Amino acid sequence: MTDPARTIVTLDGPAGVGKSTTARAVARRLGWRYLDSGALYRAVAFALLDRDEPSDAWRALDLEALDRLGLTVRPDDEALTILLRGRRLESELRTQDVTAAVSRVARIPAVRRWLLDTQRHAGSHGRLVADGRDMGTVVFPNAGTKIFLTADPDERARRRLGDHGVTTPSPDQIERERLLLTERDRVDMEREVSPLVPASDAVHVDTTELDFAAQVDLVVRLARAAASG
Ligand code: DC
């Protein structure tokens, strides 16, 4: 039987580099499922903020406490649907409060352990495009295609502002956004569990000047080659 990992594509890299837009477009082109692992960490952050307890207590969370949060994840054909006590979470995951809290949540070992099975389950039959920070190193170490995306920090800041509707940002806005992004990267790179590092066998793609369509084509080509190889 073919190894399902051959049809898994991982896209890792720092914040604002275009992982999710690329991963979503690649998944659509291939007809495979998309896993937005950042959304899972954001959902845990949202559920914890919703409980309204001091964030100092988060570090002591264990797997049983996480089970009690009321989060469920349904692997649908195209992507994962995340529910909190039956209510679907989407735009709630992108608020400033969640964005500000999520790096702290993502460095809690029990949270990473708790989300591992959910992520692996989504790829148990292969045909998955997963984006995040540790997809190629920890979650799917045998993935057939591993990509590590990078881009100049100012360009990443411009893209993030664009995502929030700021199409012609001032130099000050870019500077502020760049500092926020690089601070999040620092926390993600320096944490002890599953830090943001490229897998040794990842293909590095610098997207600073790459046309989006060319970027998607490149990943689709690599994925098809790995799937048939
Ligand atoms: O990609 P994003 O901005 O939605 O990620 C949200 C946060 O979750 C970010 O601080 C990094 C963290 N994260 C992680 O630690 N591991 C992943 N696989 C995905 C995201």
C-alpha cells in the first residue's frame, strides 16, 4: 500500500509569509484537504480567554483540563471545522486579543501534545496540505513534500496590513507591524517545544519577490512529483 505521507505537503515559516494563502490555493488545486494548524492554536487561545481566568494559570494546564474546554474539531473534506461547545469558530480566531495571546498558548507543552493527535488524524489518509511552524519537523516528519517559506520582514508586515485592509501603509505602520511580527517569530523560534525551525529536508522558498501564482505552481509541481515518485 502507498504510504499516505507521500501525499502530505507541509508549509512552515514565520508569521505573515503567506503560508495560509499558499497552502489553501495548493490544496484547492490538488483537491486535497487543508490544515490550518495556527487556527487550532488560536482556538485554544480563544477558549482560554473566554474562561476569563488569569493567563498565569495557563502554564499548569494538563490534557484533562484541555479536554474540558469544549473544543471539537471536525475534519471536513476541504478543511477542518473548529467548534467551541457546538459553535463554529472563524473570525473570532483572528481578533487582536487572540493574536496577542496565541504565542504564549502555543509554547505550553500540554497544548502542543493535545493538538498533535488532531493534526495527525487529519492527515491519516494523506492528501493533506498543512501549514504552521512544526508541520515538517514534528507533526508530519515523513511528509512527501516539505516547504519552508521566508520573506523580507518589511514585506511580511505590508502583507499583514493588507490582510487587515490597510492597502497603502505609512512607514510608521510598517515599522510597528514589523516589530509585532518579529517579536512573535522570536517567541516561536526560542520556545523549547517544537520551535520554528526548517526541517533539514525542507525546500526553502523566498517569497519576497515571487509572484503568488508561480509560488503555488512550484509547490503543486513538487507535491505531484512526490505523490507519483
Ligand atoms: O499562523 P498563525 O499566525 O495563525 O499562528 C498562530 C500562532 O500559533 C503563532 O504564534 C505560532 C503558533 N503556531 C505554532 O506554534 N505551531 C503551529 N504549527 C502553528 C502555529
